Amino acid sequence: MEWKKYSIEDTSLGITGVLALFLFFASFYFKSFLIFFTAVFLLLFIFLNSFYLKHVGKKLSIENKKIRNKFFPNENGEWVLTFENKGLPIMKGTLKVFFDDQVAPLDGYGEQRLAKYEVNLPFSVSYQQKLIVKIPFKTIKRGTAKIRSIEMSIPHFFGLGETVLEYKYLFLQEALVYPVAITVMNKSLFLSERLGESNVNHSLNEDFFSPAGTRDYVYSDSFNRINWKASARAQTLQTKLFDHVSETGWNISLNVANGHSLASQAEQLISSAAELAYYLTKHHIPFSLCINIRIAGTVPFYYIPAGGGKEQLQKVLEVLALIDPNSFTYPYEKMLSFYNRHLMNQPFFIHGGIRSDASDSLLHSIKQKGTSLFEIHFAEEEKASLLPMTFAKDVVEK
């Protein structure tokens, strides 16, 4: 059985049972068929009521597949619950669904309780029937919304109490709401002319392992750049062309913790990281992401290796949406140390969040490898900026 069952009986049901037994024996004393049939009717009613309560819901199942629907804020979606009943019919029941307030029910028919919404719907399902219940909602804020509880209230015959069925298992359907990006100024500070692996239109550096074609030879060209095969075909000297590249890889590193809980600026940091991810994707710049939220695995925190394109953007937005106040944080200093020793260092490093003396020391050691360090600052609530990272004098001397 997929349901926990609780019964709430009206006190009048017990009194009715005592009265039925009294009438049953009294019918023999008074030799009255009317009293006898009244007593039998009441006893039969109580038996059927007890039988129904014992067996109702035993063969009621709900489809529970892992489904993750993805949304942006202010979009419409729906919870879809599929029931199948192979047991006793359920009539005039009430379905109660509790879910996180990252999404809100449409038309205002839900009731908010703390950080959850409660939606009550009429529920009836007959024998061997499959029923699909849809609950439309609107996405409100960043995060992962889940159905936390599913309950069903089934009234007894003639309203003498009710039975409550509570779904035993975690419902696997989720609504993932991406963060809203906020403005991040000074992003152009990260453009570089250093040799790297990202193709750009204008750069002083070329990738000699990536030929891009040929052109007519001019006197300023180096003699060893002549393509002799192409020159023979064209009957004129041809110069080799190569892709222009620039070192433009970024790593976004977020310290969303303050002690053992999320920092007050965690939402702003997440929104800033979303804006940077959009910017990098648009300009075809590879980037990686580190967030000090503890997870199981060889890398003990949220880490997305360097990559680019829409697939990389989607991975980043999903990770940013998964962060919630119940997440376990990972010490930022340990994350920096792990990044510095075990992960591929990018030429640009963007830090966001609280810095301590220990983290400053590790950031300075990353800088000594030739990495350019920048930091996210918040001048206003809905606006951030990237500034070159500075250190205290004692950190530099150390």
C-alpha cells in the first residue's frame, strides 16, 4: 500500500453501535420485527462502514516518475498527478497537495502556509478508473519547487467521521526555476590579447595547428609561411593563414555561505553569476563555475568544468537554481585550495562573496600563477560591478 491511513470517527458512531445492539436484543423481548430490522440495518451499516474504511485506498496508486520541468520566473506550468484505482471507489473525497512557494497556484485557489502552498481539490474515482489531476501554477522565484505532501480526505457514510490517506513516498516531480540576471558592469575589462584557445575576430596571436586557408603573398610575409602546394596550383605565391585566438577562459567562484548558512547576499551573487553566464555564452567564451555547496563525489562542491555554448549555459542555470537555504555549505578556503591544486585553472578568476584572511591568502597564490583576479561588488540592490581584486598589504608580503 502506497498510503498511510488515519481514521477520525464521530463519537455518534460508537453510540449508534451500542444502540443497535440494544435494539437487537430488545426485538426478541418485544417480539417486534420493526425493531429487529432497524437493529439489523444499523449493524449492517456499521459493518459496511468499517469494511469500507479498512479497505479503501489499498489499491489506489499514483504514478511517480522523475520529472524535472524547467522555467524562468513569471512563466506558467502545471503539476500533473496520475491516479489509478483498482480497489473500492472513492466518492466525494478531497485531495490536498502541498508544494514549495517557488511556484504559486493560479486563480488564487491555494492557501499559503509558511513556505508552502496548500491546494484543495474535489476527488472522486471509481473502480478500475485512471484519473489525471492537473494543478496549474505560475513561477514566482528562483529555486526548486517540489510537491512535499499528498493527502486525501475521504468522508465516512452519512458524514460520521473521515479517513485520511497520506502518500508515503517522496514525490519526484520538480519545477526548476532559473534565476533572474541582474546588471553586472565592467565586463569588458576581461578581454585579453594573450594566447589561448578561443577563436576571435581580432587578435595578435595565431594557432599554428589550426589552418584557416591561404591568401596572396606580400613582401612583409615570412618566407616559411609560404604554402608551396597552394602556390603551385594558383601559379602565384600563397601565404598560410591560421585562426586568431585569445586567452579568454573564466572561472566564476561563489562563496554563498556566511558561517554554516547562506549569506544574505546569496541571491544577488546567484543573479550576478547568471548574468555573467549569459554574457560569456553570447561572446563564445569558455567558462567554469565553482560554488561552495557540499555534494557527494570526487569534487566535493558544485563544479562545472570549462565549456561553452547553450549546453554549458543550461548546466550553470540548473546548478544556480538548485541552491536553497537547506543546502549544506562547504568551507570556501577548502574549495579554493581544491581548485588551485586539482582543477584546471582559468586565466581569469571572478570571486563573489565574503573573503577571509585564509581565502585571501589562497587567492593571492592563484594570482601568482598569472591568473587575473576580479571581484563582484554590489553598489545597488539590483546592480553589480566587476572590479580588480585588491589585497591587504600583509597578505601580499606573506
